[in-house]
Amino acid sequence: MNPDRASHPPGRPPGPLWLRLLARLPLPLWRLLGALLGALLYLLARRRRHIARRNLELCFPEATPAQRQLWLRQTFRHFGQSALDRVWLWHASPACIRQRVQLVDPAQALQLRGPVVFFAPHLSGLDACWTRITLEVERPWITVYSPQKRPWMERWVNQGRARFGAPLLHSRRENIRPVLRGLHQGAALMLLPDMDLGPQNAVFVPFFGVPAATVTALSRYASAAQAPVVSLFCRMTASGYCLEVSPPWPDFPSGDDSADAQRMNAALEQAVRISPGQYHWLHRRFKSRPEGEQGLY
């Protein structure tokens, strides 16, 4: 792959001058500013604070209140830091991104040809993950995203995520036919199926021992395209991020949606336990309940 070609795709420059200048700030300064933003959100976002605290209580009942409080504060801090890190991820040089986002791919799974479905849960390095892989691997990429509420944010986020290559950014509110067509044509799909999107197209399987409405998209897309599934776990580090790429999952999908969803949740649990404060606990992961059960929030 030609790095210069990937870093400056036709018609898609790396952003306005003022953002490129901001992107040159040293990483420790970005992390300090992000920590301050996270502390402010912790104080002001009362509802999100309650949701995150409740999620941690449900998922880690064995932890002490002091430990869960530490993870709660870390959740907000990492959220603020990852939000501001988008400036250099989307507007710094490709060399800067390669230096700060370490890529660990022992099985060379990113080099698989043909359709591949990548499981990328909501760890703190989600945007770093997408930026690094689309910079590194020149091939058709697809991802499914939740639209932003503010138009200016929607434009900036989509422009940033489309910086390298020519990916298909598909809103989850749209018909899935373009995603399936892209997979059948050999594209790679980065999927984020670890949110509670309601009981439709979902099964209730345990997540940290609590029944959670878990979408079956991972196995459905993999089955439809006869594609292997690979995990992308990207965590924040002192020097930037570390993106770990797993080998293809053996014997997946199995043909049993519930078993596949439970296997996905188990893989996510294992990743979250490494650094609980880097998961996106701000989302109501258990808002949907099995019939007859009371709400948990």
C-alpha cells in the first residue's frame, strides 16, 4: 500500500488548517484536556452518571463500592479523552497516527481477503481502531453507525471516519441491502453490536450474568456472506492506543443465534475485565427486559 495515497485520497483533504494545527499539540496535553472534559461531564451529566453507576453495580456486584467508583470516574475520563483524540486521529499526519496507535495482529487477520466481519465493541479506542485499520489496509470498508443529533457533529464525524480510502458509512436507520451487497463483493465490515437496540432482531443472553437484549447481527452478516469473524479490541494507553486483532473465530457462526450471541458477549466480557473503566458504560445496556421483568434503571 502507498501511504501517501492513503493519507490524501482525492477530494478528501485532512481538514481545515486550524484543526491540522490543533492536531499537532502533544498527546499529554490532549489527554489533560480530555480528562478535564471528562471531569466536567461527570459533574454535569447526572443521568449518564446514574446509568454508568447502575451498569457497574449490575456487572460487578463482587467489586467494592470504592472500586466501582474508580471505574465510574475512569469511564468519564476516557470518554472525554477519546472524544478529543478525534482531532489528531482525523487531522494529524498518517505518521503520527501510526506512531500513536499500535497495531498488534499476530495472525495477520487484517490481511484476509474476501468478505470479513470485524467485531469492534465500544471500548475507548473505537475511533482510533477505525482510523488505523482504514489507513493500514487499502480495501473496501463498511461500518454501521448511529447518527449524531447535531448536524455539524454528524458532518465532522462522517468526514473524519471517511478520511482514508472510500468507506461506506451506513446509518443503522437505513436499509441493510447496501451492507450485504458490499460484503458479497468482498468488503470488510466493522460491526458494533454490543448496544441494546431493543428486543427486535435480538435474543436475551447473559452479559456479566445479567440477561441482555443482544442483537444477532454478527452471526447473521457472517452467515449471509460466508465471512470469518475477527475481534478488534482497541484500548487507550499512555502513548496513544493499542489495537489488538484476534485470529478468526473458529466454528462461528454456529447456526444457533442464541449460542452465537452468548459467545460474542463472553468474548466482550473477557476484554472488558482487562480494563473495566474503558468500556462505554454510559449506555443503558440493560434497558430492554425479558417479558415480565421490571426495569433496572
